[in-house]
Amino acid sequence: MKGLAIVAKDKEIYAILLRKNYAGRGPNFFTPGEFSQQLGLLAHPKGKIVKRHRHKLVKREIFRTQEVLVVLAGRIRVDLYDDAGAKLKTVLLGAGDTILLARGGHTVTVLADARIIEVKQGPYAGFDDKEFF
């Protein structure tokens, strides 16, 4: 679908790229149900009301940190690597683009002054949270 790209290797999803021009309607979730981060786009018409609700306390086990970057302004390059450290792909993101980094490794290079929202699971594990390669 236009505006949506999945980077995969051996049937494993490494990243999901959602461009600002994605044209889907309604609530669309792009991640499999077992992902620890759920990425979706809620495209609702004027007047839509999401019923009052809250999220229940549910114990979850998370083994893999997944990260979402939302580029608000600027331009970045993301180099994606598989679990063994081999380069898979390079993607360019601009204002309004979003990427979910599901597995493997990544490098982010800022190409133009950028403002980026980053969302990932907490709590932050400090030194144990990242492995540099």
C-alpha cells in the first residue's frame, strides 16, 4: 500500500516505515499482535467519538525493545541491520514520517536539523539497554 513499507528478512520484520502520505482509512494497525509495540494510524472522519475507556492492568513479558521514531521536522537517514549485524537497507525520513524499529540494529544520521519523538518500552535499563557493534 502506498506510504507503507516493511523491511523483512527470512520472514522476520525488522522495521515498518509509515510515510506521511499513507492513504489508509479507519484504524489500521501495521504490527503483528505479538509485537511489544503496536503501531497504527487512526484516520477518523470529523465527529467520530472514541468511547470513554481506560486500559486494564495487564502483566506483559518483553524480551525485545522496539522503538518508534516520529520525525516532526528535519530529515534523517536510518541504516537498518539484521540480527547478525549485516546491513539490510537505508531509509530516508522527513517531517511526518514514522518508523518502528522492531529488531536488529540501526544507526540514525541527522541530515537536517531534526525534531524527533522517540517511543520505546521502559523502564530504561541504562548500560544494559544497548549493545554497540
